[in-house]
Amino acid sequence: MSLLKYIERLKRMDDLIRRKATGDVNCFALKLGISRSQISQDLHELRNIGVPIKYCKYRKTYFYEGGVGLTINFAKNSSNQAAKS
């Protein structure tokens, strides 16, 4: 999988989690067009880097504990900035 596709999937995951619109693990995987095992692996990786993702059995959705979210940013460095680093 290309890096761009993975980043887009993470952004979509983040959007669904922020809106508390994931559904259970099967629905979440279906909404992203991936397998259940893949969404489970992605959630595990995010949790391993400290993203506080929890699941609410009552609402049947994933959510960020404490209002924390995922932010992905990229910035282009000019050749002058890169040389200073």
C-alpha cells in the first residue's frame, strides 16, 4: 500500500472516530473498505503510539478518550531550511 493511501485511511478513521460514527469493528472495517483484521491492526498500532482510542459498548462506536484526536501534518522545507537543520 502506498503511503498516501495509508494516510488517507488514517484521516478517514480519524473523522469517523471524532464523529463517533464508526459502529462496531465489522462496520468500521466496512466503512473503510478494509478487512476486520486490518482495522484491528490499525487500531492496535495507533494505541501503541499513545492514541487513546476506546470502544463504547453502549453506543457501539470508537471514540477518543479525553477529547484527544489524531493530527497528521506535512510541511515542505525549502533548501535553505533543510541546510540549517
